[in-house]
Amino acid sequence: MSLSTRETARVLAAAFLAGEWERDAMAERALVALGKRVWLYRVAGEVLEAYHRPPRDRPRELAAFVATLLDGVRRPPRVLREPIFHTEMAPSRWPVPRIDTVGDLAERLELDPGQLAWLADVKGLERRATGKLRNYTYLRIPRKHGPPRVLERPKLRLKEIQRWILRELLVWIPPHDAAHGFVKGRSARTHAGLHTGRRVVLALDLEDFFASVTAARVYGIFRTAGYPEAVAHTLTGLCTNVVPVEESVPGEFRLSRRLATPHLPQGASTSPALANLVAFHLDARLTGLAAAIGARYSRYADDLTFSADHYLRPPHDAIAEITREEGFRVNAAKTRLMARGSRQRVTGIVVNAHPNIPRAEYDRLKAILHRGDYDRAEILGRIAWVEHLNPARGAKLRSRL
């Protein structure tokens, strides 16, 4: 019985990548692995035409291409000698750390291969695991409107690894200029500031923002950064999760399906940065749409905001189509069109004249200070936020404290 097409292609790809990228040398290595086959030189030549440089960061892609060249050839019955090669990073446009192999990644994270495989969980075993075997803990947070939010919190070791990925790797990859959430130097205030004093403000919300980002799209980010297929696959596993059935949200079919598919977990430190990167093309397209209608656009996490100094006919259909094509979905129930004569709010900040805290929230804080029933650390944080938006009001609250 001869080797399958898939296995033959895998061995050929490994042989081709194991040395000099030249037809005769490639064919000679293939001969050593599979024995004399008259078609090896032809296959090596066609591979060279398709790949001018050895794709050592993507051996699986090369094997898939080689498989298309094997139709009708008589394949050998066995592998005579297993070829050995080492993957390498592709050139990267960003100064991300060099990690050529999964072994290199394990060494950087101070893990043995078994530990790394367990934490990356590329087989989705979390879906069926229980208790201590899980890599995450789960908490449902009720919401006034809509299904509860499922918080997926990584356990200590995985949390440390995700922080390392964020600190050492993701920090070097810039999001789109329209992204203001979880970006150094930008904030809810800078997001709201772009839409201050405008005639009309349109605010939209993306449904299940993190859960909508699939592992396939996260894998694309790591591949774009230059990481070899196996390394990108493992990094993706470290940053995505599948929620166990009993921790999901019964009765919410769309959300449950997203949680059951490898996705960005809400609760992982890497999720905001990766979500911003995955949304890069969404931001680029919506920025272009805004320019076409004479408006401004920016995004803070799952909050999309457009504004204009003229009457704006909301391009709801175009926005919905773009977001759908980019893998997201607009929550129509949370869409708001706010004219200058009404209170215009962007991520909870009033933007009619200048960024400001809503009067009702300011009065609520004054009442809390008057009663004296509060946690000092928490109230200091809330006062600091008010000072950030309105220094005068913040100073009054601080004096009351």
C-alpha cells in the first residue's frame, strides 16, 4: 500500500525545506527520503516556480501546495528516511521577539512542551474539562438589557503568560488610528473629544465584541507578525478559549455558539489588544465611509461613533454591511442618533460643548459624599475621573471629601 497523498506531500515539503533551495539539491533530498522517483525533479521545479524563497515559516502551506502536484503519480510505499528541518520566522514589519519554533516559545515561557500544550489547549479540551483541570474560571455578570456577560478569567500561570505576550509581543503591533480603547496615549476622553460640539452624533454598539473574534482571525495576526505556522497556532491557543457548556448562556443561541467556538475571552489581558488588531480593517473601512459622508469616526472597544457638523443621514445599512463583512454585528437596539438640541453622550461622556460628566452622575457622587457611606479608594478613583473631564467639578468633589 502506497503512502497517502497528504503524507507524501508532508515528507516532500520537509525534504525541500531541509537544505539548499535549488532544484537538484531539493530533488536529491527527496530521493533520500522516498527513493528514486522520476517525478521528483518536476515537483521540485514547480515548487521553485511558486516559491522563490524557502517558506520555512509555513511548511503546512507548502505541503498543501505540493499535494496539488501529485495527482496521477505513483507514490512510494513508505518513507525511507524522515527529513528534518527547522521552521524560521518570516520577515516582520514590527520589532516583535524572534521565536522560530514551538520549542523556542516553551523556553521563553519557561515551560516544558507538555505544559505549553496543556495551556495552549489547541484541541479545545476546556470545553469538557471540570474543576482544577480548567485553565479558566467563569462568572456571569447580569445586565439590565440583554443576556448576562460571561467573564472568562485565566488562572494564574496562564494569566502570567498572557501578560508576557501582551508586554513583549502585542505592544509592538499598532492598531488603527481610529481605535481609542486600550491604546497607550488614548482613552475614553480622547474618543469623546473627537465628537465634541458637533451638530449630530451617531453612536453604535458591536454585539458580543470579544466573543465575535475567532481563533482563526487571531492566528492571522500572529502570522502577519511573521511567526511560523506552529508558533502562531500555539500563541493563538494561549490567547483564545472555549467555554464549557454548563458555563454558557442557555437560550441565547448566537452568544452560546460564539462562546463554544475558540474566541477571545473577556477577562484575558491579551483580548483588548488582539481585538483592536483584528478590527483594523473594520476601522479603516468605517474611517473611509465617514470621510465619504463628511463625518468623523472613532471606536472605543465595542462603541462606534460617527459625528458631523451638518445634517447627517445615518448610513445604517452601509455600517451594518461593513461590520458584518468584517466578522462583527451591530446591536441595533443600542444605536442612538443625537442632535445638538439633546444630550449627546459618547461612552458615558457628555460632548455637547466640551467633554463633561453627566449632571446626574455628578449629583450622585455629591450625595454619596454627603452620606459618608463609601469606599475611599473607589470614590477617589471616581473623583479623579471627574477631574479628568471637568477640573472645576472634580475640585468641588475633592474638597467635599
